[in-house]
Amino acid sequence: MRTSDYREKSILLLWTLTFAGSCLQNPRSTLDIPQEVVNTTMQQNVTLSVKFLSNGTPTIEWKHLSKWGRQCIIVWKPGIFKNISEGYKDRINNYENGSIQLIDTKLSDSGYYDITVTEDSGFSKHGALILNVYEVLYEDLHFSLIITAFLIAVLLLMSFFCWLCNTFVEKIKQRQMYKAEKQEEFEMKIV
């Protein structure tokens, strides 16, 4: 009976170790990126959203990959530490769910964003998304419309002033002609 007990305990121990080993290799953590392509315009705030579930408190790292190279943006462990790179000090907010918010976006913010969530055990999950930052063209159009409206107003004002001056000159000419006619009549009466 002892050997059977020993065998059952050994099988149970082997099964437990196998299950624990598979958990260590692939913890029950998930990383979900709801929107893989994010579009925004310059000078806007944009949130790069992710959702993760993890065992323990993982380390979260965001990197930006663009045509200018690769740059680490932020590394943090929720509630423990936060390390933001110098170029993003006043331009980033991080959230407990792993998401980040870029403040006052620039054209240079366009590119690939890589997130890595690393468990205490060393297991990592990776994800990526693309951020497209576009120039705001309607601001140029808005400026052009304001300048055009101003120029039209100046043109109308100048046209009105020219009409007023022309009317004034015509009145003076009519008075001078009337005076000249009266003078001529008066001289004709005298003669």
C-alpha cells in the first residue's frame, strides 16, 4: 500500500510541478491593444490605450520607434517608481492600466510605439501600435479667410471713401457752375 501511496503522491507532485512550470513560463497575464492605429492632429492630447492583466506588479516600458531612431519614453512599476525620459518630462501622463497620454503632439511623435510588460518572474508581453500625427490645414485656411475678409472690408471702405469724395467734388463743380451762370446772368443784366 505504501508504494501505491508513494506513486500517487509522486504523480501528484509531478503534475503540480508541471503545472507550476507552465505557469512560470506563461503566466496568466494578457496585454490587449484596443486600437492599433491612432490618428490625431498636431497640438492635441492623445491617449495610447492598452489593457493588461498580470500576476503581481509588472514593469511597464514604452518606446517610440520613428525614422529618427528608437527612444525609450517611460518605464514604471505602478505605485513603486516612474522614470520618464528627458524629452517627454512635461508631455506625458501614465496610467495604472499601462496606457500613456501624449500632451501637445508634434509631427515627430508619429511612428511606432512599443510597449513591454515584464512580470516579476521575467516573463514579458509585447505589443505595438502606430500613431499618425497630421498637420492642421484648416488653421492656414482660417488665417487666409480672416486676411481676405479684412482686405475686402478695407476695399469696401476705400470704395465708399472714393464715392464720397467723388460726390463731394461733383457738388463743388455744380456750385461753381451755378455761381458762374449767375455771375454771367448778372453781368448780362448790367450790360
